[in-house]
Amino acid sequence: MSTHADNIVLSRLSTGYKSRKTERIVSKRIDLSVLSGELVMLMGPNGCGKSTLMLTMAGLLQPMSGEITIAGRDMHSLRMSEKAKMFSLVLTDKIASRNLTVHDIVVIGRYPYVSYRGRLSAEDKRIVSESLTACRLTGFESRLYSELSDGEKQRVMIARALAQQTPVMLLDEPTAHLDLPSRLEVIAMLRDLTRNTYKSILMSTHEMDLALQWADTVWLMDREGVVTCGAPEDLVLSHAFERVFGNDKLSFDPELGAFSVKHSTAVPVLVEGCGASYKWTLNALHRNGFVETADTACTRKVLIQENGWLLQLENRSERHDSIGSLLHALHCVHK
């Protein structure tokens, strides 16, 4: 990337809800920005204010105070026609139409630019075609949207937002309800878009594994609406994820970057090995209430070998050809 200008800046932004009689502040004095070519993921517990922040940034809620600037312009001073050229929005709601084709929906992204007659220029058609290609939808143009899979529908909505040609894209949980291949395909596509088009992309998600692997930056919002910003690896090492999501029943492993359930009593096991088999053996042991120990006097010892797992007990040894078999044996011993 050759350019790293701030595409969107939040300055002393407070979000919330206001009626004639009441006012409720959700988040106070947020100072954040998203660079061009950056994929930012917004995370936090349910009810912390993620959706409120996204809706405020999208102009669907008025800020309680502070300002939002996109490409140097105050967003809330813009007319709707101008906002449509500054940011695009992809929500979790799907289009409820049985008659629209993929091409029909992607063309909607060009409406801020067409004349009152609604005719597409050659430039509009080129942009629609490029958007379809970028979202891996070539050949889908005449297919009905209602007949697509959830993953394909999500790619269509992203193509529509891409055709809108805005410097900023906001997406509300774009991988929700998708299977694993579709989730990874959507995330990889968004990452490619930031690199190839220098757009700023902000998406909300509950999926920590995606954030740790794909996000350039994570905005981590706690239950008080306070946002901690940083590279996902920095948030792991500073225990920020543990602070926001942890509780007395969950423990966070900074080496694995994952939470696990705390067991009331952990059974020690001495484990020797290396590589992927060692990592996944430990994962299985921790999941089942066992904990690794360095005590050589431990009566439960697992040796990870090329041809399987050797379980050494106080009075015998057993060879196992799978982690599942090893776990069954350990549970039988522990009864």
C-alpha cells in the first residue's frame, strides 16, 4: 500500500439515544480513525454498543456529541446524496425479493450517480462489471438472488456496496450464519478489496478467530462502551481480550489466542512431543479438564511419537493411534 491517509475519523464522538424526555449515552468521547486500505474489525460483548456505533457512523443515528469526518468532510453536514458517495453500508438484513437478479442488485450501487431517468452510462456498466468480478460473481449476473446460498448473497451485497464507489465501507456482521468456507471466502475478499482499492473497511464481528487472522486493526469495545484499539496481536499480549470477554468461568490462553472453560479440578498430565500433534494434544487435554505439568513424578505421562501416542501410567503403558482413544483411556483412569 502506498497511501495511508485517514478515510474516516471519529473525534470526541459520543453515541446513544435521545427522545423528548430521556437521553442515554452508550459510548463517550471516542477518538478513532480508519486508514485507507485498512480492514478494521469491531468486537465486543452483546449489548455493549457496537451496533449503536455502526449506526451512528452510517448516519442512521445522530451523534450525542463530537463529529465524524469522511475524507475530511463532516458527515452529518452532508446531504443524503453526498453521503451515498462517501460510504456504503451492508447490513445483516437480506433483500426479500424473488424477482431481482444479481445484476439488478449490484446496479443499485450506481443509483447515487445516475441521472433522474435512471439510465446507466458506459462507465456505470464498467464499474458494475468490475464489482461483480472483484466479488467472484462472474457468470452469476442473470441468476435470481433468492436462489443463491447465504454466502453468495453476502458477496452480492458486498458487490453492490463496491459498485457504489465510496472511500468507506461499513459492514454489520457480514459472516454471520455462514459456513466455514463461505466465512473465509468473504473475509479474504474483503481483505483483498482493501489492498486493491485502498478502501477503508469497518466490519463488526463476534468471531475472534477471524479477527486474529485477518484484521489489520481491532476496535475492542467493553461493556461500558470504552473502545481499545490496536493490532490483534497487541490486544492479545496486553490481555485486552481477556479483560473484555473473560469471566470467572473462562480462561484465555495468550499462546493459542483462544478462550476455554475453567475446570473446577484440573488433572495433571506430563506431555512430551513437538509440532502440530503436540499442539492439538494439549488442546484436547485442556478441553477435557487435564492440565500439562512439568513434574517428572507425575503418574500420567503422554509421549507423542511418529506412529501414535504412548500413555505411561503408574503400572502399565498403552499405545493409542488417535487423540480420541487417548482421551478415553485418560478418562477411564481418572474415574
